[in-house]
Amino acid sequence: MYFLFNANFALTCAQSRMEDILVNKFTQKIKNFGESQSGSTAIMFGLLFTTVMGAVGFAVDYERAQNERKIVQDHLDATLIHLGRSEHKNNPQEPGTQYLLASLDNAKVEIGNLKPTFTYDAVEGSITGRVGITPRTIISGGILPKIEMRVVSKAKPKVVGTVEIAMVLDNSGSMNFSIDSDEERFVSPPNRRADSLQEAVSDMFDVIYSNPNVTPAVSVIPYSTSVDITDLYAENGTSAFQGANGYSLYGLGLSDFNPSDVTYQDHKDGKGVWAAERFVNKRGDGTYNLSLANPGSRSLPILSQTPLQTWCSYRYYYQYGTRCIQVSRGPNGVWYRGGYFKAYNGILGMTKNAQTVREYVASFEPQGGTAGHIGAAWGLYTLVPSWGGFFNHEAGKPQEFSDTTEKYLIIMTDGEFNSAQDSSMSNDDIFSYFSSTCAIARDSNVTIFTVGLKVEEDTKTDVSLRKCAGETGRYFSVDDHDSLKDAFKKIGRETGELRISS
């Protein structure tokens, strides 16, 4: 170490001596030039030298100013994105100024006394930020002019017009449990998880409708042991459906199942139609080849006649006095019936009326198991244009899938997926089916958000929800009333997210 220090010291001394020699030589040359030339020439050289050195200094200053301008531009862009996601979008001046200055200060950027301005254009839905800067310089500001720059940024809504949102919401029996407790017991409104979900959905629409440029078309897909499609059966008749192994409903002894007598609001004959898993085949890697083809080209598997069983999937059916229900069960679906049957909530087709959605979610009557994989698939079906006639959407036919079309799939559950209607499916198959649905949705340019309420970390459902969302910021693991509401608010803001346009 001592040797290295002395070697470096000697090298430094040698470099210093060499610099002194070069400076002395350069000084002598200048002196000789001045002595050998006329006075006017010497003066011209002096002016030229000053001009050249000033130009070099200004160029250095300008490059430095450009670097500082880029830093301010980046922080201004980030400020606009932040404002667009906050409740301060309509009045951005004060919060925008505070956020920008704090952001620059944290980055240890010294730009001087900045006075930014932020404005909101209600017609366009955009936020514009402007700030003048005077970067620190070396030469500028004396003989040469001081460098002044103006930084401008504008953020416009990513979406203008109609966005399509499919809300796949857990309506299983555990949604009757307390929202602020992990104890598994039924509680009364308004303390149920279902009640908090209702508030969360309402808050989400408040956020979405605060953006005048976005009109949401929303479908709601409640799911429990499966998805209740009784109303769709009544509207579409039997031609779009098939029974076990492709047999006709008549062949299953269901000819008395009159569509005109069946609606999900009033099961007059005590029967309900439930969906089974719909896929083309199971691949070698365990994933499923799902079909988005409309029911006219590939029938929907539903009911089965054998054998008649009593279904009690959750232990709280025994513990808390809720009677079990009789069910016809088979490889392609289930048929609930009997005096203990209580109508579940069916699918609400796409509507642009926010109040309709609010009231519908408020009408949920949770019961049954958790077939989130079937719910996710039917949520995606509501976004498929070729299914428009099947659902008879009040908002009209869904838009075609494209890079410019905004479609959102929101999937919420409060527990592990545990119900399959195809008897050949294992628990692992349930999650593989769910993952396959998420994959085909993402491939169709559908943005997916997932919400896990009281879902234990690293369980199959937790991992599947995280993977399904695709991005960390689109999966919300929540545990109580406030965090559930906050998650849906954030999702609402995403649908009207701003992007930097200039």
C-alpha cells in the first residue's frame, strides 16, 4: 500500500510539472505573437479569443441546461400522471405544485425558485403543466444572455368514449361472513362482506363517472357454486344448450323444463339452470383450450340428470343450521331443485346505467360454494362481440377486440376456488381452467384486475389471482372494509388513466 501511494504521488508530481511546462510554453507563444504583430492585430486576436471561449462556455452551459430541462420534464410528466390518478384532477394547481417541488427536492435537483402552473380542461379531460426554469450556468448571464427554458407537459385520458367492464363478483355463502373479522360465521347487514362489496362497487362508479370523457358499459357476473344462467336459458331456449355428454335436454328427461316459466327473479317451477365448464380439450401441459365461439357454433354444457344427491359443500351448512339442497349432478353441470332451493343471482348484461349496477349488486343473496373459474369465463363471454345477441346487452353489442378498444375484466373472490361442475376436474384443474381463461383474455387485449378478500398469502387462489392480473399493481390483496373500498376506487381510476401526449 505504501508503494502504491508513493508511486501515485510521483506520477501526480510528474503530471503537474508537465502541465506547468505546457502552460509556460503556451504563455510564451502568446507573448511572442503580441510582440511580433501590430497592435490592431493583437486586439483582433484578443476579441476573437474572447468570442471563441465565450461560445465554448455557452455550449457547455446549454448542454447542462438541456440535461436539467430533461430532469424537470420527467418529474413534470410524473406529476401529471399522479394528478390524473388522484381526486385532485379537477383542481390541480396546489397539489400539482406541492408534488412537483417535493419530487424534485427528493431527487436533489436545484432548479431555483420554480412557479409551475397546472390547468384542467374539463372538455378534453386533460391536465397541462407548465414551468419556466433558469438552469445553473458557468458563463451565461454576464455578457452572454442567461439561458431560460420553458417545460410543458400535457396528459390526456387514455380512454375517451365507451369502456367495457365485466365485473365477476363472489356471491358464495362466505360473503355473509363479517368483513372486519376472520371468524367464519354469518352476520347481519350491514356488516357482511357482501355489504362492503356493494359500497366498494358504488365508490368505484363514483370515481369512473367523475371523468366526463368515459362512459362505462358494465356487465355483472355473480358466481357461487357456478354461474346461474336460468334467465339466459329462458331468453334463448334450449337450442344453445346441451346436457351431459352432448345429449339433448329431452333425452335427459327435462322436456318439462319450460323456458317461459323460468327467470332468475322467480323460479316458478323450483328449477335453476347452471353453467358447467366449457372447453374444447385439455392440453398435455394441463391447460385448457377454451372456446370463445358463440353458443350457435358450440353449445353450452349445463344440466345432468344422474344421480340425485344432497349437496353440502361448506361445513357451515352443518354448523349454522342452513339446510342442504338437493341437486342433480353429472359430468357437465348441475340442476338445483327441491323445496330448499333459493334462487341465486343471474348475469346482468351490459348496461350504461350506473344505478342499475349499484342496485343489482345490492340485491345479492350470497350462498353456495366458490367456482371463480366459471365466473371468470362467463365474465369474458360478456365482452365477446359474437355473444352480444345471446346476452341481449342493454348497452348494445360489445366492441371488437383491438389494441385501441378498452375492455376490463374485474375478478373478485373472498376465498379458495372449490367447486367444479365437470366431475372429471380436480382442484388443480380448477386453477388451470382459471389460468387458461386469464391467458385468453390477455391475448385478446383485455386488461384484468383481481381482488382477493381475506385470501391467504401463497395459497393457490392468491398465486392464481396475482398471475392472472399480469402486473403487480393490478392485483389487490385486501383484508377489511376500507382496503376493499380503496381497491375498487383504484380500479375505477385506472379506467380513466391519463397518458402523456406532449
